[in-house]
Amino acid sequence: MAADPENSSAQVEHAALLEVVEHLAMVMTESGIPRMPARVFAYVLVDEAESYTAGQLSEGLAVSPAAISGAVRYLLQVGLIAKQRVPGDRRDHYRIFDDDVFGAMIDQQLPVLRRWAQGFEQARERIGSDSVGGRRLAEGALFFEFMENDRPELVKRWHAYRDARLGASDRPSR
């Protein structure tokens, strides 16, 4: 029986896609994202579908459903993907959280920035401002406060930069 050339072509394309997924996942893992969530997020970013069931992710990445379950739980918690229901389908579907996923990433850091600023300020209050450590903590608290306050302008500048470079029609949309 002869090999199906269409199937073979699809397998080659899928293998190439998985190479890209693994490369991106490695970059994300080196930045602190756990390996399987990084792989799932990279797959959802680079593959063509708008949404995926857990089974589709499991099959596409050739991993167990349990691995997908933990990965999507993590990605939902950090706000990189969203869960939705499709009418008539009992399965959950997962998609990129926002059409502007990269701007949304900045927005999702707001609670972290606030916690760091408060933590640094509380630590500075305990040790005082007259020591080297106290001055470092004061500067850290100011930095995170600055980042929080500058966030809306940063997202606006990102949108202007993105639109100038890609144009509104070249952006992915849902």
C-alpha cells in the first residue's frame, strides 16, 4: 500500500510546527514558565486554530491528557489563555486570552507589581531608610510603583508601535 502524500506532507508540516513550539517553549522555560505550560502556550500561539479542546492539545503535542490538564490550569491562572464553551459541545475549549495577548500580559502583572512595591516598602519601614539596604528597598518600591503607574501609557505606546509596524489589517484577530 502506497503512502498517502497528503498525510506525509501534513506530518512534515506538523513536525516543523513542533520544532518551533519546542524552541519557544525553551525560551519561556528559561524565563521561568514551567515546561508543559510553556509548550501548550507556544502551541496555541503558533498553530492556526482559534481554540482547542484538551484532547486536541494532547494530540497536537503528543502528550498525555493529564499533562494538558495541569498546563491549562496554570495558563488559566496566569491569564495567558481563556476557557470557553461552544454551544452543543460539553468540552471546554481553550484560546489565547485576548487578541492583544502581549498587552494583556503587561496588564496581568499589575497585582504582582503592587505586591512587590508594598513588600519592599514594608521591609524598608522595618529596617529604616538610613542603611544601604533601606535605600535599595526604597528604590525598589519606587521602581515598582513607577512601573504600575506607567503601565497604561506603556500599553498605549505598544498599540501605536504594533499598529505602525504591522498595520491593523495584519494583526491576528478572532
